[in-house]
Amino acid sequence: MSETFHAIILAIVQGLTEFLPVSSSAHLILVPKLFGWADQGLFFDVAVHIGTLIAVVSYFRQDIYNMCRNWLHNKLIWAVGFGTIPVGIAGILTKNILGSNFRSELVIAISTIVFGILLAISSWLGKETRTLESINWKDVVYIGCAEAIALIPGTSRSGITLTAGLFRSFSRTDAARYSFLLSIPVILLAGGLELYKAYTAPLLQIINWQAAGVGLIVSGITGYVSIHYFMRLLNKIGVMPFVVYRILLGIVSLWLFL
């Protein structure tokens, strides 16, 4: 019963924070440590990644259909594809460093605060005069390289790509839309890597299928709701509520764990 409850809580956390600019990796590391829960396991991580992948594909199904229908001449699908290359290369080059040294509470707390402040600066300085129809290769390189920084826990993939999009003068909704579309290949790659790790890990047969199934369903539903309301409210509330939350989360993390 407790494992299922933990799965529900962690799946809600994953579904919300994967798409909000607050860092899912930070929350999935900090929440179990805060409550003293056992590690949820690689297979559970795969399940919640699949759930969030289903959520973003479902929400942007019309965009994806339009992109794939005329993919050869669709600028946005190429922007998503090439924009994913930097994070893929960075992940390969830094996997050992990031895995061993960058998952500490100190790194998470500092990253949460620093990149929260950077998000605020981008909101203040961003002109928000452009749409995705004007995206060019400079935008793709700039935002793609920014996404690679999100490999550092606490940065937030959606947060750093939204920040970069605002710095490139995209409107909030278009910067967020590109950020969410960029998440599709990244979540697919991350989920595939974790699936490979789970498959090759010792004691593969010890899998809590109930927790994994619950995690997939709950993270998918939560992720869809998170995207829906974030896209609807972004122009009304802006990014400052998330900036304040990140700074407070970073401060609390420093106080609790250091």
C-alpha cells in the first residue's frame, strides 16, 4: 500500500514538474530524501517518463500531425530535430560526470535558485515580439545549447528552454510551445536510456508492476493537465510565480539538507 501511495505522489510530482519551469529531476531527488522513502527504481522512472511522453504528444497532437504531414518543408520539425542534438551530445559526453558528482542537494539548490533568477531576467528583458514562424538556425542553436544545461539537476529543461526562448524575443506562449515540442525527443531518449539500464540491471525480475502502472497513468494525466493550464495561464500570470517558487525551494533545500 505504501509503495503504491509513494508511486502516486512521485507520479504527480513528475507530471507537474516535467513541464513546469521548476525542475522535475530536483523534485524527484528531493521528495524521496525529504520523506525518507526508498529509491523508486529504474523501471518506475521509465514508466513515469512514458506517461509524460504520452501527455505531451496527446496535447500537441495537431501540431505533430501538421509537422509530420509535410515534414520535408516544415521548418518547425527540423527546428525540433536539430534543437535536440546539443543535449544528446552533452548527455553522452558528461554522463559519468553528471551521474556521480552533480546529483547532490547543494548542486540542486544552487541550480534551482540561479536558473530561477535567470528566468526572471529573461522575462524582464525579453521583447516577446516573435512567433515560431520566424524561428531560424540561430534560435535553434541557442535554445538547443541552453537545453543541454538542463542535464544539471535543478536547472529544469522546460525552464531553461523557456528562458532561452524569451531571450530570443519569442512570445511566452511560443517559447513554451517550442519548449514542449523539444521535450518529445528528449523524454523519448531519456526513457529509452532508463529502459536499457533497467533491462541490463541486476535483479531485473524484482519489479513492482502495480507501482509502475499507477505511475504511468497518474503522470500522464497530471502532465496533460499541467501543460493545459500552463499554456492557458502563462500570458496571464507570467513566469514570476515560478521564479519565486524556485528561489524558495532552493532556500528550503539549503536549510534542510546542508
